[in-house]
Amino acid sequence: MATIQKSSAVATDNDRYSAVIDHTWDAWGPCGGYLASITMRAVEQIAPKDHRPVTLSCQYLKMPKHGEVVIDVSPSKVGSASCFNVVLSQNEIQVVQAQVWTASERPGPEVSNISMPDVPGPAGLKSITEHLEELGQTILPIWQNMEGRPVEFLPNGVGNPKGHRVERWLKVTGWDEPTSPFQDAMRSLVIVDSHVWVAFSNGVDGQLDFVAQSLALTVWFHDFAPNEQWLLANGRSDTAASGFVKGQVEVWTPSGKL
């Protein structure tokens, strides 16, 4: 087990930034949301101190190997809203690139026309690990670092009558209260990235003979809830064609904050 804070830590040596990719955050390779978390930590190093992340767009160019990645992070624009470019490389080959917008808090419209799904809370629900152990199935390494409690568990091959959907409570194992919104945002990155595929596969009858690794990820950060241990992933994947699966995931707090 490795906490997301420790596994995404960025080391600095003069003007050189680096991180070490931890194998315990693997699904079929390093989780895309975990790799995006490393880029977020790099931006945290140079962003203005009063800023928080607004949005991240990440592209996965090549599956990295476990071990060190060199990080190049640079600003494209610095101001009340700032934009940063991040590249992760191994052996001088780019493996991940990301663009992160940050901003200081500012007055503006407050509108929310979307509501949290009406689902039971995590207490009393079985974890994914418990369900799979009952079926005699193994779990992917990533689920040792995230406890997931599905609102409704569906074994592989049993399609969800609601379609390609997922409603699942998640708690990052060993979660320490973060010191910044950048660290709090990492939980959303991991949850959103990993649950597009879960939503899609939940709607499929029969065994899947393929997996879909992350090609790109975009996440908007509406608010932060560092003191909340459990977060709800409400995901859907309504389109798949030409070998690509697309979807969206909302992340909710137990109190109904998006």
C-alpha cells in the first residue's frame, strides 16, 4: 500500500524535477489518474502560492515503466489565471504531457443546476475486494490503494440494466489531510480516470476480450473537500466506436458538493 501523496511526490535538484512511478498504482499499467497526479504536483512547485487548480488536460503518449521520470514544467501564462505545461519523460522519450490552469479565488456567479444521485452512503456496503474474494477473483494493484464500495455490485459479464453506468463510493487508502488544493485534486484525477472504463464495462453483457487504456483525460475542479474521506463516483459511458471508449465521471462528497 502506498499513499497518493507519497507516490506522487516530486523531487527537486536545482532546476531538475523528477518522480518515481510506483507499481502499486497499476491497473494494466500505471493508472492514468496517478500519472496526472504527478503532473499536478509538479505544477504545485511553481504555481503562485495563492492559486488552486482549475482544470487539467492530460495526454498519455507512451506507457511509462516503473521507476524515475524526469519532469519538465514551465509556465505559458502567469497572472491571476495561469497556465502551465508539463512533460514526463523516460530515457529522453516523452510519455505524458499535460496542461494545467490555475487561478486565485475571485468573486463570480454561484450556480449549480445538478444534484448528487440519491444513493445509500458507504456505511454498510461491501467493498470491491470483499465481493471479488467471495468470487475467488484477484484484484488489480490499484485497489489496494483505493477502497471502493459499489452501490450495486455487478460481476464481470453481467450487464447493468441501467446501461453503462457506475455509482461507487471511494476512499483513498491512507489519505492524509492535504496541505493544498493541488493535493486534494489528485483524488479526483484518480477516480475520474479509472471509472470511465468501469462505467463502460458495467453495461456489457458477456466477457470483454479487450481493455481500454487511457488516451486522454480532462478534469474540471469545481470545489475541494480535503476533510472528506469518502467520495462518490457517478459515471457514464454513452459512446464507444472505432476502438475508443468515451465517458464522464462526476465526483461528489457525502454532503452533496460537486
